[in-house]
Amino acid sequence: MLHGETLHSALPQDIPWWMPDHFVFFGAFYAVLFVILGGLGYVILKSILHAKHDNHGHSH
């Protein structure tokens, strides 16, 4: 980091993307976050659809 340079927040507009270490770290961070949240969303959607399919036509 350059003298006097600070990160005000973790939002992408405040990140000095031209610095390779920031680019690599936050690029990997957001990629992993996207994969985790995408997988979580897939599992939740699949379980909701599976629950609707199981309850359809059954009267317990």
C-alpha cells in the first residue's frame, strides 16, 4: 500500500484494483463467494422443489 493510502470500506469501488495483490485476493475472494452462494442457492431451490413434489397428491 502506498503512503497515505487507505481502504475506506470493503466495497469494490474503494479497492485499488491496479495493485496485483489486491486484484488476486479480492478476485479469488469474490469467485469463492460466488461459488459458495451459487451452490447454497441451488441446494435450497432443489430442496424446495423436492418438498413440493413429495407433498403433491399425498394427504397425510
